[in-house]
Amino acid sequence: MPKILIQVWFGMLLVMPFTCILTFIVTMIICSQTPKSFQPRGHLPEISDLGTGQAHNYFMGGFIILIPQLLIMFIGRMHFLIVSQSIIRCIVILSMHFIPLISSVFILIMAIVSENDHPMLHLIGASGTFLTIALYCIFHTIIIIYLFIRRSEVPEHSNVIFLLWFLVCTIVSTISSIILAVTITSISEYIAVGTPFLYFLGFVPSFWRKFNESKHDIDLRSINIIR
């Protein structure tokens, strides 16, 4: 039974990056289609505007559902980084993954507090959410680059495609964030917020590998039982 639970765990990790993206997109669509959910400031509404008025409950529900998905995904990634290499100290990996825990608090504030009622507190939650997730992506990318440089000692981190994926997503997110801070345009906001979700797709290959390993272990155990 424990072996089966392990496979279920890795199977769940495998779909988490996709369910996070789906949850975010569905939440945005539902909120945008809710009548009088915001007062348009342009052709493309700001994300916080989508959670005002009648759409607030949908906005709150969507992001609250998103929190456990993100935490499960980050726990899985933390576990992979710890067991797949021995170069970086465990305390460094654990410290980096304390950031998503802080981020979940900011997401909760952003989701629960309506921009209509407490705009400053909502802004703190939204800004904190974005900054902490962006900070995690930057630290994670630095670690991936370091492991790639020492790939002869950690062959599981020798794939240049994953490195480039994390690096490009981080650069795009950083540039769009700078543009957002200067111009305050909705397009740059959507790019800056959406890029981390694409970044998390880079976790899928490691989750897939662990899922296959757990499945292989169960198959071997079944063969031994039959014998």
C-alpha cells in the first residue's frame, strides 16, 4: 500500500503545474465574464480589477483553490532537488522553498481582501504574491545554473533544455516586471504574472521521472509477489 501511495503522490505532482495554469486561467475568465465585476481602465483590465464587485467570490475561490496546488508542487520540487544532488546543502534548498510558504500568505490576503473595500491591503497582497514568486524563480534558476555547471557530478541536472527554459522564463518575467513598474500597462502585468506558471512547467520532467520510477518499483514488487 505505501508503494501505491507514493505513486499516487508522484502522479499528483505530475499534473500540478497544469492544474495551476488551468485554475488561474479559469478564474480569470469567470471573473471577466461576471457582470459589473470591474470598471474598465482600458482594453485589458488589470488582474485586481477582475476581483471586484460581484466577481470577488469567484476571484477569492479561485486563488484559494490555487494555494494548495502550488504548495504541493513546491514540496515535490524541493524533494527532487534534495534527493537528486548532494552539492548544495539541504538547508539552502529548504530556505529557498520557505519563500512559497510566504507567498501563499500573500495570495490569501490578495484573494480574501477585496480591492473595493481595502485597496491598500489588497495591493500589499498582490505585490507580495508577485515579488515572492518572482524571487523564488530567480533563486531556483541560479541553483539550476550552478548544478548545470557541475553537471559531471549531478547528471540528472545536465539537460541544457531545462536550463534554458528556466532562464528564458526568468528573463521574460524580469523584463516585463520592469516595464510594468515603468508604464503600468495591463499587457506587461499579464506577462509578468503568467510567466511563472510557464516556468513551473519545467518541473514536469522531474515529476515524470519520479512517477515512472515509483511505477517501476511497484511492478517489480508485484513480480516478486507472484514468484
